[in-house]
Amino acid sequence: MTKIYIAILYLFGIFSVCAQGTKTLWQKDIKSSTQDFLSTMSITLDRQIVLSGSAIQKSKLSGVSTGGATSTNGGYDYRLLKLSQEGNILWDKHFGGSKHDYLVSTTTTREGGFLLTGTSYSNQSLDKKDNNIGGSDVWLIRLNEDGEELWQKTLGTKNNDEAAAVTQSLDEGFFVAGNINSNKNLFGSKDVFISKLDKTGKLINTTILGGNALDEVQEMIATPDGGSVLLMYSTTGKTENKTFITLETDQANSENKAVDLLTSLKGEIEAKTLIGKTEENFGEGDYWIVKLDKNANVEWQKTYGGSADDHPKTIAFTDKGYLIGGESRSNSSGNKRENIEEGTDLWLISLDKNGDELWQKTYSFGNRDVLMSANVIRKTNKDNFSEDKGFLLGGYTQAEGKIQTDDEKFWMLYINAEGKEEWRKHVEGKSKKKEERLVSAKLQTDGTFLLAGTSAEELGQENWKIIKLGDKDLDNLIEKQEIRIYPNPVDDYCYVEIGFELTGEAEIILHDMSGRQVQTTKTKNKVTKVNTSNLPQGIYVVSATTGNRSVNAKIIKK
């Protein structure tokens, strides 16, 4: 549950917006009679919206597909809700066992499906097919694009384990990261694990990271070389690696072989070496970033911080390496070079591909600044290659002590590729009647912006809420493309996205390089999934035609 409560912070009235050049396109309330938790918002390959979190399901929901459990369970269940870009509910799914199950992170997969990861207190019951290994474990569920289960897996140690993040790797497998609580045989009060799974859920490898105090996963991203990068909050100093003798283990005799089981995520797979932190901490809490290869083996690690508490929140992949950001209470000290202005300021660091600093900047909105998102804005250069144009940051400022004019308002900050501020704006809330909490903020490829969170009508009744914004400054940032195709190169399918408004039906036609038409698809949607499984390897031209307008692009079939 750690990640849920870190991410969900109090705001009031942010969803009724009023800012120059900003307009509300639509908003949606998903009603609940219980206190539901929203953890993440994702955008699918077909550009639909997915909200994921935890809910108490009292009975089968009428009028929508529920999937999974349909009767009263023993507590919270995973909930996954898919909406169209117009805010219409497409389907609503629940998955749970007989006790509490908290959905923490959701990633979209290359074939259009999802992998859910959360913290489960349930043994085998209802939708859950495996018993827990400890008090709480990590429960993974793989779904297809319609929200139907493909497989599930439980990972854990004898202690209490927390899910934190999941992402798909280049080889279509997955990296799963989380935290292991209070184990004297590991490093500190809380350590970090990262596991590599293949696309069927088979566990390939596990690495455990830690120091002598508390370390927690904040975010994880996949990298183009097939590996991943972990961003963590760390209160620990330099710590030596630990090595354990591996034993044959199983759940039945785990009490007799606790040391070995505590170094593994599942009894038959051992983490033989525990990787300690290689650098000392600079203050109360620091940014800790670790790069892993395709098998979850550590390649390098770096620590960034000042003399006070610095809390990382987000990481993004850039054309030069990585952008990491969070909140800082440190003045110039450690390897932080700028003072804060007031309370907690934003601290961004641009890194190269080896984790070494390129530049760092501090930004202030007054009081306690909270970073929620960092979006990379791309452009096409003169050589027709894509490069970073700048970064759009989203967040809000909490009141600490004296309340200032722009406290409790969502803000956007645009900086160029070198970190220079270009503009900032506040999105002001009008209504103070409901308690509202911002959970996620995402910039879309069409220049619109999504805010998702919860609102409470009454105590104990917390609804999910989502709003879609249009903004002229954001629209000007986005480089418009008349046609986009992804993934490219393609395997069995690709998505064709038309970048202009459709006036009627569009026709998507594939030609081979001899000009022969090999496939035709008709659609009324701006994003269409095209089956390429029967095409031989080679280069093809994809044309999208509607009315008198036609655009085309090339794809490579692997």
C-alpha cells in the first residue's frame, strides 16, 4: 500500500478548472458507495484511457462487464476501468481473493493488453489461484485487450512484500519491482527487489537491492537496450553485498529454511547475491537510481542528494539518457548545487546514459511543491531524426504554514531541453465543497491533458474522477503528425493513428513495394489496430484515406 498513499495527496477543487487558454473538454465521475483508491492512469495503444486501483465490490455491477469476482469479497479488490477518449465507460473489471488485494501499478502491453501488479493479502480463493508465501505478496494478473485474464502469478518472501512498479521489456517479458519489509537477514528496515519474467510469467531472475536503513521503489521504466531503470527513495548509506548459501526450498518446509526463503521471491528461485548500495547518503533521504540489464542484473547505480530530505517521484527516458525529478528540502549541499526558495521545491536532474549528471535545476512555486508528472516533448530535427524539444512538468503546491494565493492549485511548468523555464501556469479550482485528491496527470499526443483522482461526497464514499483539458499552449508544444504507426518495426499487428479529424469513414490500405495492394481496413476511429501476422517480411506503405485527403507512411514487417 505504500505507493498508493505516497501518490494520493490532498487537494481541494482542482477538478473544476479555470485558467487562461485552458478549457474543460469533459469530466467523468465514477460513483462509489465505499472509499475506493485510485493508483494509476494509463493510455492504451489504441489511445483509450485506463484507470486502475482498488475497490470494495459489494455485488455485480449492472450494465457493464465485471470479469473476475462478482460477489462480496473479504475486502478490497483490483479494479480496472477502461474509457474512451470521450469519457464513455467501455468496460469495468474486478479481480480479488477473500481478503484485501490492492492494485498498485498497471502497464499496457505491446499486443494491447495489460499487466496488473499489486499487494495481496489473500490466499487461494475466488479469482486468486495461488496461496501467499508470506503475510502479503505481489500478485500479477496478465489481461488481454478486453480485460480477460491470460495468466496470473504470486511472488513473495516469508515477510510482508509490497508491489511498487511494473513495465514491459523489449523482449516482451516484464520487470516487476517492489519492497520487502523488515528482514534482519537482508539489509535494512525495507529493501527493494526487481524480478524479470518472460511473457508467459515464468520467473527468470531476481535481484535484491538495499542498504542499512530504508529504501523504497518510486518508479521504473524500460530502456531501449532491453533493460530497465529503477528510481528509489533511499535513507541508507554505502553497504556491502551479501551472499547466501542456496538450499532447496518449498512452502511446506519454509520455517526450517527461512534464511534462504527470505532471499527469494519464490521458493524455487534464489537471489544468491544481495546488491548493496555503493555510495553514501548525503542527507535524510536521497534519489537512488539503478540501471539493470535485460536479466535484472545491476549495471550501475548513482546517488543524488543534499543535506536534508530529497524525495524522487518520476523518471523519463530522454534522447541523452534520463530525466529524474522530485521534491527537495535541501539547500546547496552534497551534489545538489542550488538552494531552495521555500518549503519544498522541485529538483530535476538530467543524466546521460551512464547515470552521470548533465545538468540540474531547482524550481519553486512557493510552500510545498509536489511533482506529479514529467512528459518529454519531442520534435523532428533538420536531419529528420526525433530529439528532445523540452519537458512538461505537472504538479501542485500544498499549503505549509502561511497559505499563499496559488496553493492547492494544479500547475504546469514547461522547460526547454537544457532545463530553462519557458512558461508556467496554474489551473485554478473553483469549488471548495468536495475533498479531492490528485493522483495522476498525463499529456496526450494530441495536446490534451488528463487529470485523474478521487473526490469524496461523504465520509467513507470516495469516487474516481477524471477530467480532460484542452490548452492552447500545450497544443502549440505538440508536433502534429498526420499519420503515426506503432510499434514499428511490427510483428503480428500495428496501430495506425490518423492525426486529423475524420469527417466520415476512413480506409487504411497496405501496399507492398511493388505497389500491389495486400490489405484493406475500413474504420471510423482515429486509432485502428491492423493485423499484419500474415504478411511476409519486408517494407510496406500504409495509406489512410478519407474524403479527398490521403496520408501515408512506411512500416517494416519483421
